[in-house]
Amino acid sequence: MTLPRTARGKRPAFDANPSVDRLVSIVLALASELSVLRDRLDTMEILGAQGGWLASGAVDSFIADQPTRERRELARDAYLDRVLHIMTAEIEGLQRDEDYWATVGEIETG
């Protein structure tokens, strides 16, 4: 069974101002991602030190090769898509709205 990856229902509201609410949502998503990442990195460093396969300071002195940098760039783009989903979903909703295109036409023609 595969569950949908899109949340249903209304988003939780943190503030009455929609802009502030979006910003808080983004910050909380970033904080959540960062927390998980820090836990995983800490686990890897502990396991590496205990197993003797990761020298102290090895992570800090690592220089990535080109394929690694490219892979990381793709992962970073996907991450930003997830973090900024709240804003892109709203923009996509506006673009589907017929009034959006009418407003764009009015602005363009002055």
C-alpha cells in the first residue's frame, strides 16, 4: 500500500497574517530537517569513531569531488522544493485561477 505524500485538510495556522504564517511554516520545516540531519550526522560520527573507520576531523576536512558536488546539488534542489512547498503551492494555485491571468493582463496593459 502506498500512501499519498500530499497532506490533506487545512494547514495549521500560526499567525493571522498569511505572510507571517507562511514564514513560520518554512522556518519550522527547516528546523525539522536540520534536527534530523544533526542527529544523523552525530550518529555517523559516533559510529565512525567507535568502529575506527572515521578519524577525528575527517568530516570537517573532506573536499568533495565533482560527481559528489553534482549529486549534492540535486539533493539540495529537492530539499528546497520541499521547504518552499508552501509558497510554490500557493503560486500554482494562483496560476490555476482565471482571475490571476485577468489581473496579469490588466497590469501589463496599464
